[in-house]
Amino acid sequence: MKHLLEHVEQSARARKLFRRGENILVAVSGGLDSMVLLHLLHKLAPQFGGRLFVAHFNHQLRGRVSDADERFVEKTMAALELPFRAGTEAVKVFAKQRGLSVEMAARELRHAFLARTASRLKCRVVALAHHADDQVELFFLRVLRGAGGDGLAGMKWQSPSPANQSIELVRPLLDVNKADLIAFARASGIRFREDASNAARDILRNRVRHELLPLLRRRFQPALGQSVRRLMAIVGSEAEVVDAAAREWLAKSLPVFDQLAVGVQRRILQLQLQRLEAATNFELIETLRLAANQPVAVGVATSLVREQSGQISKVILTEEKFQSGRLVLRPRMEWQVVEFAGAEIKLCAVARRGVGRRRAAGIEVFDADKVGAKIGLRHWQPGDRFQPIGMSAAMKLQDWFTNQKVPRARRRQLVVATTAGGEIFWVEDQRIGERFKLTAETQRRLLWRWQR
């Protein structure tokens, strides 16, 4: 017990987590980790000279059990004679309203509550109970999600609150193993609440904790925690170098963007996207990095352009009207040529059985009997649905264009071909319709060529 107490004190002092005489808000869920942190800081508070406050957030996720957690923490604080603040929100309702996962909604609401409470109590820091085992779990969670160097570095000993940059989050237990926390709780007689959801295997973090990590320790690396934390430290240090180089470039724009190391280019783009409050996924960053001066749609009316210089600009698209106009055709057994909206289309129906493939760009072949005796040429219209070849179901044509990264302005220029019943069987420069492909039962073919 004394060893852990001294270790946490030395870690806090070495990293200057607390200032002499300042108030500290401790986030306490009632579980093992936070209850041990609370008792450690309660013993160390006289040495730091500050006053402890305790905050508990009720997520309303487990009904009466969540309420019992809150009462347990409140009763414990009364016994320790510590000021206590509680907050509560309906996390599931908030998640549904905002389109977030329950986990992300809980995190957002919890941090907002802690930052708000810290400000009211004039606490500069909020102490969290994340420990060394949490770091290892987080590493693998982020590996599975494809995180970059900054993400793989894991949690820092201290970092700004995502809800209020003036509030500092500190993690005094970040190099302490879970086993040491359990031993300290037993030796000190610390009571805590068990969260049954920690055993639920439908939660990814729990599967990593209970299935992946034990397997890796048993079959590959007994000292997994030590190896991973060392790797996180190395990756984190290298990510800091890349980040510093990117920020320096953003301040001076030297040297030329295309001459920079790839890692620095990516970080420059990522920082700009964050400032623009845009998504920072790898695919978007790579698209911008590899193609200068090419608009990339990121929303219904918004595109991003990475200029040759490396700077990203946001383009707000003006609302464009859907194009009207329609041309009706009747396929014949001889070639006919029509023009529609700047596209020249040649078509001919021939008696030929069986399957076949397109021989070159600008040429398609359809099952003529499925297309029917009348064809309509028009532009994309609101509500259009299309089942591209190879797909099992129809989808909104707008979603298809978005997935294929077709620029908004071009979408309204493309020609669409429909059957007499209005079913789309061809979209210019895109796939043909699944239902209209050639099969072994095909009796007649519709030959289709187009150019602009």
C-alpha cells in the first residue's frame, strides 16, 4: 500500500500534475479504479496542499443500478467528508438525437459535466482513473480502427478537456497496472461497485480485454503490456516530431508541399481539416494529398480542394436546379443516332442470344426484351433509385453518386436511360442496371454506344 502511494506521489510531482495549494476535482464512478484513485489522492491531498472535490456522472444506462452507483459514491464521500457533486443525463436519448454511438454520447456528456463542475468549483484539473491496462486496451482498439501515430500514442498524463480547453485532465495512475490497484483495494479495505457491463462481450473493448489480450499474452508475448506501452511511447515521440514539423510548415509554408515527407503532408492536411471542422479519415486525407486542385465532396453542398501550395480551401456549392427535358426512343433493328443534352447516343436491337461483355469504353450491351419497346432519356431527378450491376438491391442514385465521388455539378449533366415504366437501366459513365444485363436466357441484345 505504501509503495503505490509513494509511486503515485512521485509520478505526480515529476510530471507536475498538480500545483501546490490548488483544488482538484476527482471523477469517481464508484468502480475499482476511481475508488482507488480517490483514496490515494485523499491521502496525498495534505502534501499537495489542495482541497479535493468529487464528481459523479449518472449515465442512466443501467436503471436502478446506475442510481445505486450514485448513492454509493455520495455515501462514501460523506464518510470521507469530501464535497460531492452529481450530474445525470439520458445518454441513450442524447445519442439518438445526435446520431452518436452510446459510448461516444456518454463520453461527450460526461466530459461536459466534469468541465462545467470544475469551472464552478474553481478547479484547474480533473483527475481521471485511467491506468496502464487501459492504455494497452486503447492501443488495440485504435489499431483495429486504423488510427495514426498520434492515436496509437494513447492517453497522455495530462491533456486539455475536450469540453473546455482551460480545464486540464490528469491521469495519475497511467503507469499503474490493474493488478496493483486490486491489491491496494484489498489491503486498504476499499469498497467499490462492480459494473456488469464490463463483462458484456458485445462491446468491442470488452472483447479486446477478455479475449484478444489474454490470447496474445498466452500464445505470443507474456510481457505484452510492457511491450505495447514501450511501443506507444516510441510512436508518440515520433508523432510529436511530425506534428511539430507540420505546424511549423503551416506557419511558414516552406518548403514546397510536394517535397515534404509523406507523414508530414498527411499531418498538415489533418490539422487543416480539424480547423475546418471536417472529417479527418485516412481516405479523405489521401485523396486530397494525391490530387491537387481537385474538388472532393464532403457534404451535400460542400467540397474541399487541396491547392498546389498544400492549403485546403472549402467550397460551398450553390444550389443547382435539376435539369428538365426528356426524349423518348423506340429501338429498331437498325442503327439510329440521337443527341440529348450534349451526348450522342447510337442504339440498335439485334437478335443474338446468350451473354457477352462490353468491348470498349463508351459501349454497353443490354437485354433488349427487358429494356422494352420504349426508352426514355432524361437527367437525374429527386428520388431516383438505381440497382447497379453486381448489387443485390436498388439504392438512391444520389447515394451512388456520393459513393463514386461524382462532383455535384456533373451529376446533373449525366444522361439517364429508363424503361417505359420508369426503371433506370443506364447512367452515363456509370454501371448498367443489374436487371438488364445479358444472361443465358437473353434472346435479343440492345447495342448502345455514346460519346460527348
